[in-house]
Amino acid sequence: MSYKIYLKKNEEKRIVGGHSWVYANEVARIEGKDKNGSLAEVYSFDGRFVGKGYVNHASKILVRIFIRGNETDDEQLYLDRIRQANDYRLKLGYNNCYRMVFAEADNLPALIIDRYGDVLVMQCLSLGIDLRKEMICNCLVKLFSPKGIYERSDVAVRKKEGLSEIKQVLYGEVPNIAVLKKTL
């Protein structure tokens, strides 16, 4: 049975207003059991559905909500959200080097993707996103056919999620210039 997280009275107001973070100290009770990084349902104190997001008991941010309806966190959701984020940047006039996905701003908390021509650089800042980076990488290949995808998840905030810092090529070939500079 997956997690069902019930918030303390009135703690849902900020989240219903669009904020995605559920702090551990805002939770009244947790029902069910699953592993860290799994999808959890979040409810108000009186049982109204608030959203779904990845849970991590190692973090003060217990859940990062990114689903507000009945969607599931499958490949199609990531394809759609990444495509929408990129289309928005293109509409703004960006076309070669830009931040393609900007985490919460694009309804993909803890995921950052930068585009440098035909190379993409991805940063995973939470356990839930980190566990799905292979699927996300596959989505990026399907959508953009990049020459390479590099992970630059070497930031201290990962330690708060119980993750180590990491830098690695996830797909294809990445020129040395892209890995030498701190891009994110």
C-alpha cells in the first residue's frame, strides 16, 4: 500500500495555492508503507486530496508535489512536461543555450535541465527524481535526440536528500568543454 500523507489542520492552504513542498513538520499522520522515493498521495486534515509527489523521510521536505489530479508519474507525464517547458522557452525566444526545465517553475520539482546546443545537462536534486533519471534521460533522447546528456548533480543539497554528489555522462558523447565548467 502506498503512502497517504495527511497534513495538519490548515497546512494545505499554501500547497493548494501552488507551492509544491510539504515539510515534515506539517504532517499530522502517515498511512501505508512504501519505500523512500515512491509516489505518495497528500491529503488535507479533513481528507481532501491535495496532490501527489515523491516522498523522502531523509529530507525536511517530506514530499514534493507535482501531480494535482489523477495523472501517474509515468514516461508520458515526463514527456509532456518536458516538452511543454521547452516549448515555452522557445516561445520566449530561446533556441540554443537555455534552461529548458526549471524544477518547480515547470511543475517538475528538483529537476533542472539545461540545453547547450546538442548537449543537455541534467541535475537531479531529490531522491524521487534521482530514481527516475534513466526514464527522464530516455524522454530527453525521444524528444530532442541530443548528442549527449551529462548529469551534473554535484550540489550539497543532495546530501539533505540522502544522496551523494555525482557527475557523469548519462547518454552519448559530451565534449570536454561541457564537463569542465560548473554549468548549473
